[in-house]
Amino acid sequence: MRNGELGFWWRSLGGVPDPRPPLEGPCEADVAVVGAGYTGLWSAYYLKRARPSLRVVVLEREFAGYGASARNGGWVAGSLEGPARVYERRGGPAGLLALRRAMFDTVDEVGRVLAAEGIEADQLKSGHLDVALNDAQVARLRARLATARESGIGERDLRAVEAEELRVRLRVAGARLATFTPHVVRVHPARLLVGLRGAVERLGVSVYERTCVRELRPREALTPAGAVRARWVIRATEGYTPGLAGLKRALVPVNSSIVITEPLTPAVWEEIGWTASELLGDAAHVFVYLQRTADGRIAIGGRGVPYRFASRTDRSGETAPATVATLAHKLAEMFPAAATAPLDHAWSGVLGVPRDWCPSVGADANTGLAWAGGYTGLGVAAANLAARTLRDLVLGEPSELTRLPWVGRHSRRWEPEPVRWLAIRGIYSLYRQADRAELRSGRPSRLGALLDTLSGRR
């Protein structure tokens, strides 16, 4: 089994594409985008589509898609993390519902652009099943359904899948209930990234790789090659934001790890089912997420070692053996037929988490500084919505998107070290304890509910 090397998605494409040249000296632009992941590339795409005359440059420390954009589980998911009350404080129940509807629509918008640009990324709108594996998780899913109904989300957008129906769709050992939403698309993350970069470059955007931005100032991004001056500077650095001067505590980089099997045999797939290739997750506090890939593998991911002291991030994406073993055990637990399937690759990446778990997007006309991020693991679709919102904000064109309640909000900063490290590692350890307690008792854990409140997750 391979470990690290930035992950299976890149390897399946024959490795990372040849890098674009770095910035060679100071330059000027209308818009400078810092970060060449999904947020940065989508932002450049929509700005150039709206105003072809704009000079847009993208600055990337490593190479396009180095971070979470090409290391994730391949979910274009029409949902956002974070407590509903945070969004309702800004937009009320109607604003929250509008934001949720905008995320549903975003899934189809991504599909529209892929079709228009001829991007083949193994995309399949198969939806998402959240599966309850014990009675406590059943109670949690039913509570989420009730809350969804109260907020205006109907059966077409989220519904219960009882055990009998679930067994017809796929056979997860011990599954007692699931919820299903159609608003999720499966993709191959690196194919999507490469296709998007190509579309951006065809529009005339300059992508400078191996160009480190050290600091953002009003209307400029500082690099070793000199300052990039622009009317607007967009920060699209997600989990790598703490590496920018003055932003050490704006977001924390939380690690997520994935293992992927070799292609399973037809006999194993016959036993598992899963013919519709829905994206799949469980309803635990420390949850896992799964994909049936286009070439017949199972990818399963989870948090592993959640956080490194002082917001450090690694470069190779290597995954701890204990995390590999935990994910392999979970795969075997959910799909006993795949228990002996050889693992092909393991890798890790970081996602950006704000203090209140709620992503945001905004632009300050006084400084020319704009930002988007803090997606907490749901950024494949959210980055697209954020980019279209940034387009309207930067161009000064008020729209339904610029009125959504995630626009212009700021999370408070994370605590300094060592409090940050102790708190994050401790909370995830206690969440695991809560999951074990629920497995024994069959009742939702009070500890889990308390942790949700203390961490700001719910």
C-alpha cells in the first residue's frame, strides 16, 4: 500500500501535472487571487466570464490543487457546516432557508459548468445516504429530519430511508435507518481540479505556481518576487490560511485521512449492492465518509489525528498507521464482504475550520481585500457558491447571493496555543468516547451534546 505522495487521485492521473512558472517580479492586476484550489479557480473563472477585460492572476505556493481540493472524498455536497443559529442571527429563518436552497442549486451549477467546459471528472449525481448504525444514531437522524421539516426542507430534499428500502439499495452491516438527499454529486477531485484550471487558463487567467504569498495588505499581496498590486485581492487559502501574516488564529487546519481499496471483484459488489453509487456516511460524532469510485473501489475517510500543534501542516500527506488501521476496521465493519480487500493507498489533507464552524465570504471595498473559506470539510460545492458571491461583491453588483447570511460575517479567532491544541485534541477524544457510550447504551450521548455546544459545532 502506498502512503502519502499527495494521494490516490493524483496518482491515478499519472502524477501531478508539470507546474506552471512562478511569478518573476512585481506585477499589477485587477484581481489577484491567492490560492489555486477550488475557491481560487472558481473565483477567477466567474470573474473572467462576467468581465473578460479583467486582468486576473492566481498565485499558488505549491501547485494548483495541492491542498484539500485534490485530496478530498469527492463529494459535491449541497450543504454547509455550522449551527443554524449563527446564520439565523444574520438572516432569520428565511435567510437560512435561502442559503440552504442556494447550496442545493450549486450542485447543479457545478454540473452545468462541467458540461459546458467539457470537463470529465467521473461526475455522477447519485445523492447521499447518511446511515444510522445503532439506536442512538437512529434518534439523531430522526431529530435532524424533524429540524429540517421545521426549517422548510421537504421530502424532495431530505427524506428517511427505512431499513427495508436501504437493504435494497446497499447492504451496510447493522444499518437501521438512513436519510437521503439528492443534492450530492460524486466526482474525482483531481480531474475536476485539472479541468477547472484548464478552463480558467483558456479564459486568459495567469496561474503562477511555486509563488509563496507571505502577507496580504490593502490592495496587494506580498511575494518573494515582489508585490502584486490589484484593485482586489482575494484570499482563497482555506486550511493554509494560518501561514499568512496576522492570520495564525483565523482558521485551524484540521486533518482528514482517506484510504482506498483496490478494485473490488464483481462477486463482492454483488454482495454489497450500492449500484447507484450514492455517497455514504454514518451518523457518529466522529463520522466516516465513503465513495464508490467509477473504477469499482471504495474510498473511506475520517478525522484520524485531527490537529497538529501550532497549526502545522505536512507536505507529503502521509497517514499514521493507527489511522489506516482504524479506517480499514470501519470499512470491514460496514461492509464485511470487503474486509479482505487490499488497500491501495492512504493519504491525508487539511481543511479549514473557523471558531464557530461556519464558513463565510466577504469583500471590503475600503481595503480591496476579499475572502472565502472555513468550509469545515464541505468545500467542493461551497467554494463554487462562494466564488459566484465574490464575483458579485467584487464587481459591485448586489444580488440574491450577496444577501445570503454567510456574507460579510466574521468568526472570532481561535484560542492561542497550547489551549488550541489541548482543546481540539481533547474534544475529538471525548467525541470518540461519546460514540463508544452510544454503542453500549443505544441512547444519544449527553457528552456528545455537551461537546457540540462547547465546541460550537451545533
